[in-house]
Amino acid sequence: MGKSYERIDGKVRTFIEAQHIFFTATAPLDGNGTVNISPKGLSGSFAVLDERTIAYLDFAGSNAETIAHLRENGRITLMWCAFDGPPNIVRVHGRGEPVFRDDVRWAELMGYFPDIDATVHGLRAIIVVTAEKIRDTCGFAVPFMTYDQDRTLHSSRFARDDDESLDTYFQKKEHIATSIDGLPGLPLPLPPLPRTE
């Protein structure tokens, strides 16, 4: 039987911080709109900010559906599965917000991700989520799988981009500035990546 939690702490926090991958789900308000599910998995790109707030880094890619949906309605669910050890699934349902490079909160939020070099992944936003409902379920049918290591393809692809070439890449993609369903996505032109001191 599933259990609800008031806070992201204790065994819930320990579990989600130990996982190598999680999934995000968002959707537009339009009932005919495209539901989006995305895997997230670069080590060090997820953080628990406090007992009700979590954040993760949103890197360069060929779509910006999560950003578009959050800008429109804020609804998001994050899910972690145990692929080793005891079976478990944790879902955090809440409201999310994309924090962009030119936001005054950027530097403070980046402090939660000390192991990430923002210059090599085409970092475009920090997604901050306020939990409204936290639940776990059994996960009995989730298979055992082993984690070997993070892939290096993303960093090797985007490490060669500076702010200008990254913006050019985004401008050429059909569903970056606008979602599949025509919602505003990543605001372009891309602001420069703030300097770290």
C-alpha cells in the first residue's frame, strides 16, 4: 500500500538522492495537448533544497516541452524507481517553475549543484519544484537493472558551444522557443551564462 509524506526528508530524501535516474511528467491545459515524459540522469544535477522544494538542471536538447508546460500551468510530477535494492517508487506531485539564466536567483540556485560545470552541458534553466503531494508505492514490478556510469555524449556534444553558438542551435530547432502544441517554450535569444566567481 502506498504512503503519503508531508516532507521530503528521512527515508524519502535518502531514496531519491540515491537514484541515478528520475522521470518528469508535464502536460498542457488543453486536453488534446501532448503529454511529455522526460528522463533525467546526470549525476549531481538534482538537489533537495528544503523539505518541500527540489530542483534539477535543464540542459540543452532538441525540445523544451517541460519548460513550455511549466510556463503555462506549472503542473509537474517527478518519479523515482528503485532498480536495485528493495522495491520502491516515489512520486512528487507539485508546481514547477523554470528559472532562466538572467533570473536574479540563478547564482544562489547553482550553489546547490557544486559538481556540475555549467559551461559543458548547454545549461538553459533550473527547474524548481514545490511539492504538493509526496507518495511512495511498492514498485514490485520494476525490474532489477544495474548502473554502470553516466554517458559522456551530452557533455562532449555541448562542451564545444559558447553562448552564441548554443543560441544558434536553439534557434534552428523547431520545438525550443515553441512547444509541439504552440506554447511559449525557452525564451530566445538565450541570455549569457552568468559568470561564477
